[in-house]
Amino acid sequence: MALQYRYQCTDSEGVLHYWSTITQDPLGVYSGVTSPQNVLQLNLTGIETGSAGPQGPTGPAGAGYLATSVTPMTTDVGAKSFVTQAGTAYTVGQRVRVAITADMSRYFEGYIMSYSGTAMAVLADYTSLAGQASANWTLMVTGPQGSIGDTGPAGAGYGGTSTDEIEIGTGAQVWAVDTGLAYAPGIRVVVAYDADNWMSGVVTDYTQTGGEAWITVDVDQVMGSGTYDSWSFALQGVQGPTGATGATGATGATGATGATGATGSAWLVQQQPGATGTAVTSGRLVASPGISVDTDGYLAIYKGIKGSWVALSSDSATALQAVDLTERSAVYGATPAWFPVTFEASLSYTCTVEIHTVWYRDSDGAQCGSIDGIVDLYILMISDPLIFSVTVIGTLQQDAARMHSNLSDASISIAATTNGFTIYGTRPSGIACHAKADWVVQDFEELA
């Protein structure tokens, strides 16, 4: 067992000194002794050291910083007052971060102005993203904001000038320019002599070698003309998409009547002379022999017949038949429906078009069905100059009562064209089909 001693010494002046504790091991060897000068007497007092006692129990946990709040707040800066847990380690003047629990990257920071019981007030001076609202927050200690770092060195910029003698024109153009610029292929630039003489295009190359630089631009727009030797470079934004068409302006005054043009194609409108029911061949509105303005007569509107089967190979609307009301063709029946009119330089009508379609599914062909629809049209016919326009009024009313259940979500639609309309069919999603259509004009009514 080791012995410990505290030694005292008396120096030559008779002063008593307590120096330190020394240790004697079981072999009688001392350690920790320093020989003081002028020591006259050394007195050792033994202190027997016992074995170490057992470790005492762990003390109670101190107050921590884990805290939350369910007070509705936003991440904006400014004074904040909210309810949190009492008895935590937060103190006035401490900096705290209050983050949205569901996304800790959205938070505000500030210094605690007061904390009593469950009430805490914070003056927020920083936010990671303003305007974020929540009613579920997590508090944590944070350090003060660091000072703003030094401004970094300036990066490569744009701009630049050239004194090369270049003629304005499209295609690849090359200039010697300043070094250290940020141009790269794909950047759009404008190269100008002045406001009235410039070129613009896309950079295809910017090369720097031995203190010199060259830029190549694929010019696709020019203004002015001529050859110049003082050019300035600048970035140019990419041209945006074409904007929406503006509203139609007011109709201008009617101009003078022009010369009569050549007779155009025969319209699908004819006069029925007398009571014989015999139609004249291919008549125009007022240009045919025997038809004049203010003459009572009839218009012939022919019924459509089914065209060929059309394959519907995608889920998009597919044209089943295009109808041109100004021309005869194989898709019209032989006998027209006659509508009484008074022939004028212009006529306008409303009418109803009934559409009938027949369908079959490609997988078996035997399971057919039909979709019928009805829609109103407005038709305007002007004799000279020859104008014929069609407008769809409202929405096609569809009736698919006879459609087989395997084709139940197929549909039809109609769109006006310059001289008539086109009938469309949309197949059921993912089901290959064929369909064909016919049509008939009803309730033809002349507008005053």
C-alpha cells in the first residue's frame, strides 16, 4: 500500500514551509520530493490512502432546449408572441430559430425578448422564406448571424467592342473582340453600329488565344445596310412566342364597288323556276341567266350520303367527312330540298344539321352502333364578290342511345370550315374502331 506524506521544511532563516505531498511506495522509495535549498529540517507526516469509493448517483437532468409551439404564425420578420413549453433552458437575449415542423428549411430567427411560464416573445430579424404560414413549430438554439463576407472578384461580363470592318448581312460573321468576356455558344447577341444599323443572332464560338479573342455570330436578323468599323456588343433576349390575336376592330366604311370578277365555281344553290320543279344547272346566287335581284325563287340544299369507313387509330378526334356546301360531289344525294328565297346580293340563313354516324369495333366487326347529333349553323352568302361562310351556333347535342356498350364513351363533334363543316369522331380510349357519317339540313330559315 502506498503512503502519502506532506512535508514541511525550515529554511536557514527559520521560516517554516509546507511544500507538497510526496508518496512512498511499498519498497520505501519516495517520489514528489524536491530538494529546497537551505532546508534544515524535513518533517514527514504519513497519510494512508484508502481505495476509491463507489460512484455516486447521476444528478437530475437540467433544463433542455427541446420546445414546440402550435401558435399560428408566419415566417415573416418582426415581433412574434407565442405559447411554448415552460421550464426550458431558453433565456432572454438568447438567439432562437423557430422552424415549421413539417419542413425545417422554412423558418425565422431572432432574439428572445421575454420568456415567462409558457409565453415567449421573439424579435425575428431573419427569415429563410417569407410568407410561410403554419401552426406547428419547432424551436432550437442558434448562433448569431455572421458578418457579411468580402465581395468576391468580378466575374466575366458581356458587352465588348470591335473595330473590324464588317458589312451588314445574315449568316456567319466573325469579329475580333475584347478578351475576358462571358460569351458562349447559344447566347443571343445584338451587334450594333448605331440604332439604325445592326445585326443580331446566336453566338456559335468565342475563342481567346494569346491575349486576343474572336467571336462568331450566326446572324439571322439585320437592320440597315452598309460596311462599318465600330461595333458594340450586347445580350439580346430570345424572341418570345406570338401573342394572342387582338380584338377585331370596328368595321370601316364601305368602299366603292369594284369591277365584276369572273364567274366562280357553281354553288350548291339553284333556282327552281316556275312550278315545274326542274332546277337550272349549276346556278350562282344572282349571276345565272334568268336570276336577278329581288326575284323570288328557291335554293337547293342537297342531303349528304355516307362516305367511306374511316379508321380511328388514335384517341384524338378524327375527321369522318368534310362537307363543302358550295360544290356538288359524290357525298351528296341526287335530289335537293328546296327552300323559297328572294334572291339578293347577299343572303343569310340559320339551319339545323342532323348528323348520323355508324361505328364498328375492329376486334370483331359485328358489334356496331350509332351516334346521332344535332347542331345549328349560320350561313352567309354574298354574290359579288363571291363569299360563303359558315358558323357553328352553340354545341352539338349528341345522342348515343343506340351505341353498343363496348363503344359507349365514343363521341362526335363538328367544326365550321370556309365553305361548310367537318364531322369528327372520337373513339373510346384504346379501342380501335371504324366509323362513317352522313348529314341532312333541316329548318332552313332566311334571316331578314
